[in-house]
Amino acid sequence: GENVGLHLPTLSVQEGDNSIINCAYSNSASDYFIWYKQESGKGPQFIIDIRSNMDKRQGQRVTVLLNKTVKHLSLQIAATQPGDSAVYFCAEGDTGRRALTFGSGTRLQVQP
Amino acid sequence: ETGVTQSPTHLIKTRGQQVTLRCSSQSGHNTVSWYQQALGQGPQFIFQYYREEENGRGNFPPRFSGLQFPNYSSELNVNALELDDSALYLCASSAGDVYEQYFGPGTRLTVT
């Protein structure tokens, strides 16, 4: 299958632990941020999003934190499971550019 | 609800040839964006189509072109293929703007 993320930073966690994946974004004008999960051989899967007028948003087992002061985004995954193993990308967007700009990605490896 | 589909899954072409990739958007979505993902990297925005018109373009040469049809499906055409065009080509659909883009599984293009 598709080998996504050959030389990406890797975060290795034990099953059941919490995971935190970080991302620095570049454009101060970005007003929308998304986290995607990409498994080998598949397209990116939408996980959670956040608008620039928020600093925290929670989903099922996931939380996204946004710090606009330092242009930093993080994804927290609670009780990490083997099925969470994948490459995670943050993406930023604004309506002016009509596009999402993706970060370089982080590989999450969950050890059983 | 039908998700984003792409065809073909894999394709091998020779340098200098032309290729057409196809995408069917998710039910209810009228906007299609195309991205190129090189091995080990995040997706790069090629262009977006909204109501059959190009609605934004990334830093790709004119030999990358596209179409959107009345049913919101889309094609990506690449002329005069180069070895560096080898990548995973992703289609994403959304409902009218840049936000909440949902990706298809991608087409893996190999240029030899």
C-alpha cells in the first residue's frame, strides 16, 4: 500500500496513553484549521476542525487547541488505540486563498 | 450518503504522455479541490472548482488543468508528464467553500 510519511517526525505511545501532536502554522490570516488522519493507502480523513475565534474544541476522544499568539495548533487524543496509528496532518485555510495548506505531518505509532 | 470516489486507483504513464484523473464529489457537495501529494509530504493544492468554474489555483503550471461537470464531478488533466509528476493525486469535496473538505482515496500516478 501507499507508504505515507517516509521521513516524518514520529510519536510513539503506549496503548491507553494520551497523545499530543503539535503543529506550527505560518499564515496569520488563516481562520480555519483542520486535523486529518491518513492511513497507508488512503486519503486524508477529517478528524476535527476549529475556527480562529475559538481556542479549544472537543470531539470524541480528541481535542484541538489553538494558540494564535504563537501560531500553534495541537491535537490531543485520549486513550490512544492501535487503530489511531497513522500520519496526522494539520491544515490551515482562509476563504481568500480557496485552499488548504498542509503541514508536513507526524507519524503516530501506538505500541500494544 | 456517498463519499468521494476517484478513478483509477493506480496509473502508470510514460514521460511526455497525458493523463486524465476523475473524481465524484460527496453527495450534496458542489466544490471540488485537487491536491498533489508527493511521497513523505503533505498534500499541495493544485486548484479548486465551484459551479464548473476554476475558483482558485496553487503554484502549478498550466499543463495541469481541470473540469467540473454539472453533476459536480471533476477531472484533472496533466499534459506533457514529467517524472516529478509521480505522486498521489487527491480530490476533496466541500459544500461551497474551503472549509470541511473531505478527501477521496486518491489516484497513485507513476511516471516512468
